[in-house]
Amino acid sequence: MAEQSPEQVANVPEEVTGVLRRVVAGALDLRQTFSALRHRNFRLFFFGQLVSLIGTWMQNTAQSWLVYDLTKRPLLLGVVAAVGSAPMLFLSLFGGSVADRYPKRFILLFTQSSMMILAFALAALVWSHAITPRQIIVLAGLGGVAMAFDMPARQSFIVEMSSREDLMNAISLNSSIVNGARVVGPALAGLLIGEIGTGFCFFLNGLSFLAVLAGLVFMRLPKFVAPKKPDSTWRHAMEGFSYVTRHRRVRTLLVLFTIVGIFGWSYSVLMPAFARDVLQANGRRYGVLLSANGVGAFFGALAVATHGHRVNRRLLVFGGLGLFSAMLLVLAMTRNYYVAIGALAIAGWGMLLYFSTTNTLLQTSVVDEMRGRVMGIWALLFGGMMPVGGLEAGACSQWLGVPRTIALGAIVCGAAALITWMVVRRSPAREEGPTANGRE
């Protein structure tokens, strides 16, 4: 990409620390929106993930529908989500340690292949009419084990497939395909559930992993140089926590991320019950609801990819999370299907502004040799707090009802965003770039 001329660069207050940073001030075009695709390895990853993630969202939609269809109990939706995420609570730290010690491509080939096998197993059980909630829970748990090693490696691999300069753009484009898949996947699942059944959704997800596996195989990567073997695997993994506690920006971002992981994302666990019991929606309309959320998130990701380098990132973090919380509150209060579609779309936009910017700030704030372990902690909070959130949402829905549980999560997330914003504003402005020991 052509280098910006001096006239196109401006100094603005940095979003968290108040330190000046340089951003693009001139006109933007599509080359900037998709600048990370100039890297061959990232292109292979991008298009492989696009296919695979459509299958993943099809499976997520079909699995939630299948669980509720078998049990008619919202609590079981929370249990399945909790079991699927619980391994990340215990294994993500080791996943981050593994990502810092071994070739990330090899790790991803193993984890993606494992998830492909689990998808085919789920399809076979459905087609043989032998499927039970217990089997779904077991397979969800095994998938969580794979994700505990997949997520830290995949997140920390992005900068190696692109560059530090294009990292925010690469993360935003990756988020755009995640959420573009959220548009296509649930909609396809909604059609297939009614016409063919859930088993075909699981089978197509298994096939979709072939695309990402092919992309990984054809990447051209430099020879991997193994770091010095640590004296203790446990100590190596725990160094990530020590690094985070000394780094104010990373620490603040992860505390807020934890709260959102428990009280914010848990609304998705209750969507099948909300669609059926509150909105009286069928399988096809349920798919449209999830797709609306994905549409908003998709355009949010493109907005960050295009404008993220010249918009104040504090605004993206706190404004995005505030917008997400407000729209969840609207969703909890409405009984109108079309209002719910609009609320979910705007909530998706707000969440993506928050999510992409937080991810970028984390990865650009740490040194290369610690990135895998810090993203392991991020994965622990992203997926590991979901068991807590899933159980919280399932249990509260039994006592308060589904709409009030969603409203409670919205209020907690909004309050956390406001309090964190007030704390950050009062903090002294200090440089917090990557340093060898992470001290401020």
C-alpha cells in the first residue's frame, strides 16, 4: 500500500492513554478497507474462514434449536453453552502457552480437523435418530477443548499473516466474515431446519472445515524458530497473568471484557426461547433474527476496517458497548418481531465496534513473545466466562423470565462501560506501548 504523504497524517489524542498517535486524515477508499488482503497468507485465511464460519453459524443455530426442541427447557440452553465453553476456562492459558512455543499453523490444522470430526459425529447421531441432550453436551464439551487451543493460536496468528501496520484492518476484516457468516449461516439453517432437518446443517458444517484446512496448507510461512524451552509449562503459562497485572491498559480492557462476557453475550443463549415464547416465531423467523444481529455486526466490522484508524478508539470502545447495552434493553422490552430485528441489528453494530477495537488494542499493546499467552487469557475470558454467563442467563430466566434476564444483562454492561469510562478519564496520561516486561 502506498505510503501516506505528510499532508495526510495528523496527530490526535490516543484513545486510552492520552498520548498522541498518528492516523490517516485524508480521504479513504476501498484499498484501505481491504488493505490486509494484500498479504497472501491472510487472503488464504480470510476466504477459508469465510466458508468455514458459515458452516459454524449454521451448526450453532441448529444445535440451539435442536436442544430446545428436545427439552423445551431454557435452562438446558444455558447448560449446553456452559459445557461448550467451560474447557476454555481451564485450558486457554495452556493454549496460549502452546501458541507461543509451537507453529501456530500446525496447532490450527489439528484443532480445525478435530472440530470437523465432531460436526460429522453430530450429524450421524441426528440421522440415526439416536441423538440425546446428553450426547449434545458431550460433543459440545469436546468442541470446547479444541477451541481452548484454537482461539489463542488463531488470534495471535493474525499479525503473522498480515503485519502490525495492518493488524486493526485484519482483525476488523476477520470480524466482518465472522458476522457476514452470521447473516448467511442462521438464515440457511432456518431454511434447512424446516425443510430437511438439523442433521444436514451439522453435515455441511463438517464439509466447510475443508476450506480453512486447505488455506492453512497452502500458506507460505517462514521457517519456525522454536523459543527456548521453559523450565515449567505451568510457569510459562502463568507469565501471561503477571504481564497483564503490570500493564494498565491491558488490565482495564480485560476486566471490562470479563463483565461483558458474563452479562452481555449470554443473551444469545436465550434467543431460541425468546423467539419461540416471547415473539412466537418459527424456525425460519428465528434464523432471520440471528441474521439481523449478524448484518449489524458485519457493517460495524467494515466501518472499523475503513475508519478505525482515524476515529477515537475510546469512542469505539465505550460508545459501541453503550449502544449494544441500550439495544439489548429495547429487545427485552419489545414484543414486536420487527422491532426485535432492528434492535438486534443495531446491537450487533455496537458490539462489533467494541469487540474489534478491544482486540486490536490488546494485540498492539503486548510484545510478540507474550502475544499468545495474553490472547490465551483473552480466550479464557471470551469463552471461559460464557459458562458463567450461560448458567446465569439460564438460571435467571427460570426465576425472572427471559425478557427480564436480557434486561438485567444490558443494565450491568451499560453500568460497567460508564464506570470504566469514568475511571479511564481520571487516569494520568502515560505511554503504554509494548515493552519487554510490560511495566508502565
